[in-house]
Amino acid sequence: MAKENKNTVENKSQFAFVFDKINYIIMIAGIVLLALGYIFLMGGGSDDPNVFNEAMFNGRRLYLAPILIILGLVAEIVAIMYKGKKESE
């Protein structure tokens, strides 16, 4: 019986992921926040360098995009550092 238990532990550890499921979910959420932040940050330039385009200084670019990028980075750090509850063995 001890051999069976040892074999199952070896098989589990051989194919174990680095993180738990919750860590991967938080990572995906962080990547989505980063992507949204960068999407909100792009665009709004002018084709003619002699014409000033005020869309460059709207609230989406000045406030929303940087906040989303920072939240995405924080979510990635949390996803890496988070250690879930231990299962009772």
C-alpha cells in the first residue's frame, strides 16, 4: 500500500503545473487589463504635422489607459505571488 501511495505522488508531481488554477485566472485577467489599457492608449494622432489634434489629451488616454495598465501589472504580480489554501492531505 505504501508503494501505491508513493507512485501516485510521483505521478502527480511529474505532471504538476507551476501555479494553481486561480493563479492562471488572475494572470489572464491581468493580461486582459493590460491589453485594454494599451488599446485605449493608441490612436488619435494627426496625419498632418501642422494640424494639432486635441484628441491626444482626452481623459481616456490621460486617466483610463494608465490606470488599466497599472491594474494589469498589479494583477500579474498578485497572480505570481498568490499562494492558495493548502488542501488537507
